[in-house]
Amino acid sequence: MLTFEQIISDLEKKIYKPIYYLMGEESYFIDQITNYIDKHTLPEEEKSFNQTILYGKDTNMGNLLNTARRFPMMSNYNVIILREAQNLRGIEGLSAGEIDPLLLYADNPPPSTILVINLRGKTLDKRKKLYKTIDKNGIIFDSKRIYENKVGDWITKQLKIAGYGIDIKAAELMANHLGNDLSKVSQEIEKLMIVLPKGSTVSLKEIEENIGINKDFNIFELQTALGKKDIYRSNLIITHLGQNPKTKSIIPLISFLYSFFTKLLMLHSAEDKSNQGLASLIGVNPYFMRNYTEAARNYSKVKCIHIIGFLREYDTKSKGIDSPSVDDLELMRELVYKILHI
């Protein structure tokens, strides 16, 4: 199976396949491939006759395949793009015993047609004959979400490709705030590129001014303060978070701290105690390992286990069980107090 980069590279070289079956959880890569084919395969003057965009909820399999079987007019290719394919019956293959028109098409696709199937949020079963047939005659791309600990590196790479730099802490702050939804992350990167001249290096200042993440009061800084057992700063940050409408929910905080203390627990059990070995084990940039090793000294293995128990307890409380009248700020303060004073 080709990677995203390999598919884009082939498209740039005008190496085309008759079918592109783009599927999976991460819509960003699916849409990037789809949009590249949409914009770059045919010149503008050929698109009105030879490029058709359909939507799964507004078409049917018969119409899709009839359109795909047309011959191009004064062009080398007939480009058919099916968006929101998950809404079209039969796009994932039919049951055994049923005549599958998509399978028949995929078995002998017209060489002059480029059929793009944009199937977001679903995947085609590898055991099905349809999968094997498309894989033989076209391209199947399974777009997987990248791990959260890889988002910072992805941000750095995207900005570098575009001619920008970014401070490592700024990249990690963006990653921790935005999560691993690459479509959302990409939108924020585009905001930065609009306001900053090419060649700029993105710092915490630019992140705060253009994305709205406070460089001093965020869960990334809270993690650092808790790791150091800095009582004053931890409470200062939690008060700020709890009073900000965008960050007052305790649920993302619980998830973030659960990941942090689980990593500390892994450090306590690690056999390879080298900085590189520990960074690889818990999946963080070696640049940040000093914060983790300091936190591991402040929180023993037993304390980490107790804190993970606290996090589960407050996850339950956040859902209104046993504490229906307590707001998120009060729960945050209680949780941070227990972590600091364990």
C-alpha cells in the first residue's frame, strides 16, 4: 500500500491509476489527495466536459458507474470524484451472492477514467474481493490518525515544507492544545502562514497572538508545574483555566494528566534508563525528558498509581455522579490539590 507522500509524488509526475479508493479515520489525507486530483489533473478548459463531482447522498451506484464509463471529450482523462462516499449504498461491497456492480467495474476499469472514492470515517474490509480487486487495479489508501505524540513533529514538518520554522516548545504547545485532528491543526498552521512572512520562525508569542493559546496558562504549563510540585503556579494556572470559557472543562484536563502520569509510571518500570531510551519508551521528544525525569523523582510509582485512581474518580464526578452540583473549576482545584499533596 502506497503512503500519502508516494501517492502525491506520483500525481505530481502525472502517474495516474484508474481508481483511488481513499478511506479511513483521518480525513485530512483523504481530502488532500482528493483535492490534488480535483485541481491538478485536468486543465481548466477541460474540466467542464471531463470532470464530474458527485456526492454519496445525492447519487446511486448506477449513476456513478455510468458516469465513470464515459469516454473523455478532447481530453486524455475522464475524472469522477465521489465525495461523502460513505453515504452511497454498495460502496463498501455487497454481500456474497449479490451482483456487485462496483466489483465488476473495478475488475476492468476504463484506462481513460480516474475514479476517486472519498470514503471518510470508514474502511473497506481487506477480506473482501472488492478490496483485493481495487488493490490490484488501482490505489487503496487507508488514512490513519497519527499518534498524538507525533503531532508536534508533523507541525514542524509542514511549516518547514512551507518555508517556516517553529520553536520546539511552540510546536508541542500547539499539538497539546489542538490534538491529532490534522484538518483542525492544518487550519491553524494556515492562519500562521497568512500573518507571518515566509522564512519566519514561529515562537510562543505568535502562538498566543494568532491561535489564542495562552503561553503561560495552559495544560502544558500545568503539567510542568505539577511535575515540579510547584503549588503556587499550579493553582494559578488551574484558576486561569477554570475561568476561561475555552478551557474550563475538566474532561480534557483529566485525559491529559492521565497520559502524563501513565508515562511517569512507565519511567519507573523502564529497563533502559538512558535519556533516548526513556524518550522512545514514552513517546516524547528527548528535549522534554528533563521535565519527565524531574516529575518521576517527585512522584513515586505508588504515588502515580494513586493519582491515576484520583483521575478516574474525578472523571466519574465530572459526569455528575456523586457530585451533581459541583462545577468544573471546583473539581479542578480539588484534583490538583490531591495530586500535589499526595
